[in-house]
Amino acid sequence: MVEVRLGSAAPERSLRLFDYQQDDPYIGGFRVGISAEGLDAEFSIVTGQGDGLDEFVADLAADFRGWEGERLWRSLEDTLALAATWRSGGHVRLGWTARRYGRGWCGGPLWSVGVEFILEAGEQLAGLAADLEDFFRSGVPGGDGSA
């Protein structure tokens, strides 16, 4: 099973995307695990064919020389978001935020948890984009022969 992992030792924290399944041509889902000091959370995300997360990260990697402001990606139901900010020295801050809503979207979030990582804008970001592409291909029947 293909999974995507990000981690940092100081302070210790990790993000894991795993168990991607796309049983219908349009809608699928995957599990997310976030760990940090005093926190271990695992939850499901509904997605429309990955919602372009792999393309979003690939575009960030292609712009390794930098950009102004914050770039934002959100999952289909806004339960997972990724905010990317260019930092000096050729690095990108990736802030992942997961949330669960009460009584529909208008009810506001019941909870929210976030974790961030600093990646090198070239090779590390391109590697993450490739990992995400493999991840989303893996859950599509016939995508890699295992689903």
C-alpha cells in the first residue's frame, strides 16, 4: 500500500496520508494521521480524485525560485487544507490543517488541528509531488495493478 509521509525530529511531528481508495470514477477517500507532542489524530478525508493535491504540490516545486504571498489548497469538503508560503533561503513552509464540521458546513468546525513543515523548494518538494502522484494513482482500480 502506497503512503505519503512527512516528518520532523525537532520538534517531533509527522503527517501521514494512507489508504487511498477510489471506488467510483469521481469520489474517493483516504486516511490522514497527524502526530505531534501530546497529539495523535487519525481521520478520513473525502476527495474528488485527489482534488488536485499532487498538481498543487508539483506547481509549488516548479516555482522553486519563489512566489509572493500564500498559496492554498483545500479538499473537497474543506476537511484538509494545505497553505504554502515561500521562505528565504529556498525553502517552503507547508502548513497542513485538518478540521471536522458540526451540522453541515455552516455549523463551524467542531475541531481543528494543524502541523507544519519546512521543505527545500527544489528536490524535497518535487519528491513530495511525485509521492503524492503515486499515492493517488495507487487507489484507482488499475492505477498500479494493486487496487
